[in-house]
Amino acid sequence: MRLLKSLSLLFSLLGVLFLSSCAHLNAPYDQPAYKPHDTSKVVVKVSLQKQMIYVMEGKRPLLVTACCVGIPSRPTPKGNFEVTRKERNKRSGSYGFSLFHNQITPVEAGHGSGRYVGYPMPYWVEFAPGYGFHQGWVWPIPRSHGCIRIHSNDAGKFYELVKVGTPIKIALTQPEDAVLGTKFKRPTDYNSPDQPAPVLVSPHYFEQLKKVIFKE
């Protein structure tokens, strides 16, 4: 009887450890963000090779998060830029849907017989004409058309940390790659399906965006 109780306790503990491991493996991608002491000292650095974003206040990291950059035929531009425009509820002017009667069809802008509604690109932060940061699926390989996608749990934090005029430095590598870039994992939900088309075209889509919470 004592042996059975011991085995039962052992299996219970193993079960807890197994569930904890699974919970850790399946934990949502959600990186901590910190408010700056001086907003004028905030600089954004993007590593194209690591596909990482470092929002820095001097040597202090405010947000370190994975991103997805442009494919070789539509690369993300390299160089020194600054934030020129912000738009929380942005929709794409190039790709979206055609609404015709009860049909919703994916189209490029200018095509389709119905009313065009752009694909949602929340938390748009523009740094060059036609290029910006925005919420989207963060693949482990370059997959965008030149924009820089940020995970849905981190895009709002990035949006709040920058302002018009914030410097943006985009290069193949960044000094932070060797230290910060190796400590942070990448999201694993990049192949998840989009929300249904009726949700994506709804004016209420942007009401469900994640609330931004900063660490103290």
C-alpha cells in the first residue's frame, strides 16, 4: 500500500512537470517593454540578419522583439531613417479584399468588382514612403514585401515607445545581436491562420487589439 501511494505521488509530480513544460513551450510570445526616462534618447535598431528589433534608450533596452523583414526581391531598405508617421488603425493600400454583395474575395488594390477594403496593418509606424513597422505574422525567414512585421503582443508596445522623429537604424547586423539578440526566442505561431475575412474587413477589427502594458 505504501509503495502504491509513493508511485501515485511520483506520477502526479511527473504529470505536473510535464504540464509545466508544455505550458512553457506553448507560452505566448510576449516580450517585456519599459517606459523611457527620456523619450528624446530613444533609438530603434533593426538587425536584418537576426530579424530582431532593439528599442534602446542609450544602453538600456526598452523592448527587444523578433520581427519579419522583406524577401530578397522586395527587401527592407537599409540606412538611417526616422519615424515620419504613425497610424494605429492602418489598412493596406496594396492588398486586401473586394466586397461584392455577400462575397469577400482577396485582391490587390484596383482589382475586383466590389468595394476595396485593405488588409489590416495595425500599429503602423512609417519610416520611409511605403515602408513601415506594423503588426503581422513573424516568420523565422524574411517574408514581407519590405515592411517590418511585429508580433501582435508586441506591436502596440513598439507603437507607444516611438514618436514622430524617433531615429531608426536598419542594418544587416547590430552591436546588440551578440548580447541581446541571443537571449530572446522567436515566436512559433507564425503559421497560424488569419481571422475570418468578415472579421478582417470589419470596422470593429481594431477594437480587439491587445491593450499595451509596460513593466515598471
